[in-house]
Amino acid sequence: MTNQLTIGQLAKAANINVETIRYYQRIHLIDQPKKPALGYRIYPDETLNLIRFIKRAQLLGFSLEEISQLLEISDEQCDTAAQMGQDKLRLIQKKISDLEKMASVLDEYTQQCAINADHSYCPLIDTLIDKDS
């Protein structure tokens, strides 16, 4: 037996806001069930599973547009999905590299602040000021 969920119950089960569900419907990530003459729209379990898929994919860094593309890929097109995953992995690795470089530079500047004995200027702020502007 499958559960039949109202939009509020679906939102609670998926741990998201009702407006998020409505947004997913507007951008065609999930279907909006037909409204009965009397009562509320009822969402099947498949919709909850789909929302969980969307949220997991977002945690891996996929955009909603990319998630839409993933949803269109069938199991027979696993190579396409794998390529999308590899592309996302390269992007994440690049971001990690960039963040490590930024952390190193900030560490260097903050250490300069610590050894600035006269405090007549701040090495971090001085470095960030573009004097050529």
C-alpha cells in the first residue's frame, strides 16, 4: 500500500518548504497531481522519492538544471550520467584547490598582522586596497 500525501505532509516528509514543492512543479521537476473536485491534491510516494533524489543531487553540487537533465537520462544512458558526474567532480576539485590557495594567502596575511609591532597599518587591509584605482 502506498502513502497518499497532501502537499503539507509531503513537505514535512521531505523536510522542505511547501513553496519549494510548488517551485519544483513550476520548473517541471515534479508533477502536480490533479486537484479533485473536493479536497486536496494527493501526492504519491514516487514524488517523495523524487524530491529526495533532487535534494541528494543538490548536496553533490548539481544545479536544478543539471538535475533535470539527470532525470531525463534512462538507465541505458549511464555513460551520460557518469560524464556529468565526472564534470561535477572536476569542478569541485578545482574549487577545493582554489579554496586551499585562498586559505594559504589569508593565513600569510593574518600572520603578518600578528607580527606587525607598531600597528601603524594593517598588512591584510593594506594588501586588499587597490592603490591603482
